[in-house]
Amino acid sequence: MTDSTTQNASPYGTLPPASSPATRKPVSLPRLLEMHARGEKIVMLTAYDATFAAVADAAGVECILVGDSLGMVCQGLSSTVGVSLETMRYHTECVTRGVRRVQGTAWIISDLPFGTYHESKEQALRSAAVLMQAGAHMVKLEGGGWTADTVRFLVDRGIPVCAHLGLTPQTVHALGGYRVQGKSEASAALLKRHAHELQDAGATLLVLEMVPAALSAELTTELSHCATIGIGAGKDTAGQVLVLHDMLGLNLGKNPKFVRNFMAELPGIPGQHGIKEAITAYVQAVKNGSFPDNTLHAW
């Protein structure tokens, strides 16, 4: 006799359920800013497809980043430079479908890939429109200085923007590799200036990647209406982000210093612990401040 569970099973798997809509409010930009104002840590994680996006949402991740890191972890590229706008559109649609199908609540951020916002503000608007129409709630772009005008142009037209300073992977060749940024007095001063310019232009989130913990802490205090999201930037940022594959221990190379393998820390009981539990552990560790540990994951 076949039970109802077997009858309803799909041979290709089904998307997991999200938390009850009655207990979780949809994440919005005002809600993220409220979290920042009251000191609650914001949890961000990358995802590139429907199923992993649904799992991350169900585990309590507030912000899902459809990162151009997919070029390295999904496409096998050596950097993010080769990722196209069409690829980002496709993966943004996949993530959006996954979140919607489980009545998820996460805020979806999509990367503007290399070469799609550098030519002009108008080019940036066209590229951002593609990702917003694919389901993104916000777009992310890298760099400071010249990008402030682009951020202002997008925000004035109703497109929320997340900025990104420190190690900016799209310009890794100009930076000379994956190195900590803002270590010298001059480079720290420049990074701080760019951060304030981006906030003044309307950026409401700011990813700080591989930035000394002390500098990130200063910026987090100074930027009153732009929440900092750290990745290798210490524990005192307003939130944290990691690449999904890294925190699950699926990196094919050596994990960066700032990564913690949450999958490896789960109790070894087959069938009882898995990816959702690892992501839940990440969410809890960010919320309670136990991750990152400045002595292990920062400079």
C-alpha cells in the first residue's frame, strides 16, 4: 500500500518548506535599516539556484546574494570577470523562483557583473533593470570614487544599491591578487572617504571584503544609515556574508582565512543533520556574535 507521502513525491526532489509566513515578515529595505539601527546582525549568504535559495530562506537568512562568485563556484572560471549579465539574469530568476515557491521572505540582491556599469550611468541603469525585472530587490556594484555618481543615479530612479569596497574581485588583477585592503594609513583614509561618498550617494548596504577589523569597526560606527556587511572584515560590522560553497566546505581549493566550515561542525548523525542545519548554525553564529572570531577570521 502506498502512503500519501510516496504518492506525492517527485522523482527529482521538491523544494523545502519555508518558515510559516505568520511568524516571518518579508524582509524589506526599511526592515534591514531597522535591524541596523537596533544593532541586530544582518545575515547574508550567496545562492545561485532555486533549491539552495529556498533552503537559505528557510534557515533564516535575511539577504540572499546572487553573487558573480557563481563564475568561480558554478562555472569554473578563475575569477568573476568572465560572468555576463545574461548569466546573472538567469541565476537571479532561478533564485527568485525558489524563494517565491516556498513563500520565502528573503531580500534578494544581485551583482552587476564586470563591464555592465562601467561605461556610463545609463548603462548601469539598463543593466540594473535587467536584474530587477528578473526578481532582484537590490543590485550590488563594486568600487568607490567614480561609482558614487552611478549609485546616486540608480537610487534616484528607485533602485536600491549595495556597494562593495575593500577587496573588489572584479578588479583583482589591478589589485595584484586577493589581498587585504586598507592596511596602510593612506589606503585606509581613501577607503573611508569612498565609504562616506557611497553612503551620501544613497547606498544602504556596503560589503567590506578583506578589510582590517579595526577599520571596519570604525566605518560601521561612522556610517549611520548604511549598514556594513563584512566578509573577512571582523565581527563588528552590521552583518556578515559568506559564499555558500565555502561555508559548506565545498571549496575545491584552500578556504580563505575568513571562512568557517559550518558543515564540518555538525554532529555526525546520518539523516539528521545536513545543509539546512549548517546554514541555520551560520545564521545563529552571526546573530549571537560568535562568528566571525577576530582572532581566527580577520586581520
